[in-house]
Amino acid sequence: MSAPPATALRLFAPAKFNPYLAVRRRRPDGFHDLDTIFQALNWGDELRCRPLDQDVCRIACDHPGVPLGPGNLIARAWERLRAAFPGRVGGLAVDLIKRIPPGAGLGGGSADAAATLVALNRLYHLRLPAHALEELAADLGSDCPFFIRGGTQVGSGRGEQLRPIRNRLPPRWIVGVWPGFPSSTAAAYRRITPADWHDGHGLAAAIDAIERGDWIALQKCMYNTFSTLVSDTDLRYNTLREEISAHGLTHPLLAGSGSSIVAFAASHAAASAAARRLAGGSRVVFISRFRRRGVGLLAPRRSGL
């Protein structure tokens, strides 16, 4: 194995939300077909990665709810790349600054896995193009390839098949609220019955609104299959939506399969004011804008990583 460079990397792993998410019929492999739109946000996690001489993946994290063993998607990404390129990928140490809560519906684990693939590609001089990283990412999670690309993408299949959208929407501030409790993606999908399957109508209108830059039209056709499912089983979501709307934010929408809700503000001042009022207790509240890229490199700190 070639010697790793004497360097370290800081990476930004963005959150995402889905302005449109329609769950279609169940596939033979146990997954569901999806019609969705992914949108990257400029708020997310930070990973500080460095190579190790030992053949291990060591993860440290400032969030007590994040598993640090082999079940973490960072460790699984490291194992996936080692298996694909035996003898070329050495050890890895990752310090994870976790801002995206686990079980938030914002794609935090998948974003961290994508950032790990990008880091290893650079640290060990693999020189893999983006499409190769996306193929590796697809083995780690249905939305993991999206975080390699970022921006605005249509997702099909189980979410791993991507097609870019030219996003002409004028800038708009987003406020996201994690209510203090997680939602299990697997459990959410288990609640779906054939009566909940969607035919994907509305997707074309959402894409058209984004490409024309029409916020009003987009907000009229935003959709999430899970919104009704989680509201029917947990009334806290309805209460949170009402609270968000009461603070002047519009079109509150469940993020992924939950538990976060995102909504829109007319200005940064309005977003900041609403975020201050919504904060408290165990909630995580953030404001963000759209991001046109996926995982990105951050400048090294002067004092090192």
C-alpha cells in the first residue's frame, strides 16, 4: 500500500430535505420505489479526517447518541472502500462534529458516509471520479449518492438514481426544527400499506416550478407520503406544525420520514426571529439556504485539526 500523505482534511456534510417525496409500490428487494426531489442545505455536520498507520477506523463524536462502532455509516464507508480497493486504503481517524441529529430525516448519517468516501479518495490518492463514488455510496444508503452530487436532484428507484434539476428559485430562508425525538426510517417504511402507495402525480409540476423559479407554484405541489402517516400516529407533529405556522413561517413540511419539520421564511430577519421563538428544551432549530453542491472541503484550521 502506498504511504498516505502527511495531511488531514476537514469536510462539510450537508443536510437535505425533500420538497417532494412520493413512496410507490414495494419492490421485490424489500425497498420501495420513490419519486422524490432532493435539496441540499448549507447547514450540516463537519468531519475532521486523518490517516492512521493502524488498519482501523476510529470515530470520535461530540453527540452522545451517535454509535462509534462498526454500525456507524462512517465505519461502513471505510470498510466498503477497503473492500473495493484492497491494499490501497489504510486506517482512518474521524472527529465528527454532529449538528444533524440522528433520526431527523435530514440525511445526516448518509451525508457523513459520503463525506468519508470523499475524504478517503483524497487521503489515499484513489483518484476516483464522482460517479464511481456515487456507485460505492449506493451500497451504504439509498440517499447516500445524493450527497456526493448535492444541489437539486430528482431521485428515482429507491432514491439512488439521480437526475439534476436546474434550480432557478430565488433565494429563500429555511427554518428547520428537530422536535427533540428521533424517527426511525425503517419503522416509518414498515407502516406503509398498499393504500399509501402513490402514483407520483405532482412530481412533474414540482420540477417545472423549480426550473421556472416559481416559489408559489412549488409550495402548492410540495408533498410527502409520510406526513399523514406520522401525524396519525403522533399528534406532536400537528402541534409542532401549528407552532411553526404561528411564528410566521409558511408551508411546514416533514423532512424525509421525520422527525424534523422544515418551513420557509420571507427574510433572514423573519427566519432568525422564528428560530429564536421555536428554540428551547431538547429541540434543535436551524436556519439555512439551499446549497448547490454536495460534500465539500473546508479550509484547514490554523492550529490544525
